[in-house]
Amino acid sequence: MSVKIYAHRGASLRYPENTLEAISEAIRLGADGVELDVQRTADGQLVVIHDEELTRLTGSPGFVKDLTLAELRTKNVGHYRGENGSVPTLEEVLDLFRHNDLEINLELKNSLYPLPELEDDILRQVAEFGLESRVIYSSFNHLSVKQFVEKGVGDRTGILFSEWLYRPWEYAKTLGAAALHPSYNVLQYPDLVRVCRENGIAIRT
């Protein structure tokens, strides 16, 4: 069985998560791929940041969706670990992958609030950098996953979930998704990995 190592939010034990420094370090360390989170600002810019609400990361309240890119970049997203960190745009992040062969898992952070056409915006930027074959799209918003399937990239999609779904491999097939992205606790589901593989569904925990 082939196992790949993805750097979660970049090398997030060494640098503030989802920053250019964390992503660059993951590349340097030789990860097989990098998992990142994408949202959209009030002025329509795609940015790489995990939390929709900023208190944990920055120490001050506010929502990414309500701030412009300029306003967001006044926030220190390394505050949570006593360091400095700036929010990168998705374009800045994708540029880091031009000259390597790492895979990229883009998680859409659109579960608390809908971000209409976020899927189209992301697909457009990924295409501009020629990275279509190396990007995986995932979300806890399964309507968003289904949109990617309908846009012809179902083979690059993963369903994020933390609950014990009934026969989740069949659910993935119903949506047309290629993979399940379960929380680690769900791996206790009897024979989950084996049954998913037998059904042609990849597992990325």
C-alpha cells in the first residue's frame, strides 16, 4: 500500500500555519504534498488561511470574509505562537509549486458561510499556473465537493468528515468523489481502508 506524507497547513510545527514560510519549509523537507486552506476576502481575493474567524490565530476578532486583503494583511496570523506571520494569497502560494512536483490539497473553508463561485475562482487560478493535475480539492461542505465533480474534476476531489458515516465509500460514489478525507478517529471504523480501496475510493486521513 502506497503512503504519502502531506504537510498539514505547511510545516506548521516550525512556522505559523499556512504562511509562505511554512509552505516553503514543507517543500524543503521533501513532503509528498501540502494541505492548505482557501477562503475569499471581502474584495474578492483568494487567500490561504484556515480559520474563518480570526481570534485564535491573531488574538483579535473578525471574519476573513468581512475584511479586504489589505485589512487582513495588517493581522499577525503568527500571534497564536508568539511569532510573526502574514496571510498569503493563493497566487503567491501556487507560485511556490511551479518548480517542483509536490501535490497540493486545497481545502475550501466555506462551511460556516457560503462563498458563491469559490470553486470557479480556485479552478481558474490553478489553471493559470498549470497545476491542474497536481491539485486535490476537499471540503467539509459536500455541496462544494459535488460542484467540483460537476465541473469535471471529480477524480481530484475528497470528502472531509469527522463523523462515523454509514458505508462512507458508497456515499463518496453517490457524490462522484474520488476519495474520503476522514478525521483520524474515523480510521477505527472496521476495515474502512480495505473496503474503500476495494471500492476504488482513496483514503487521505
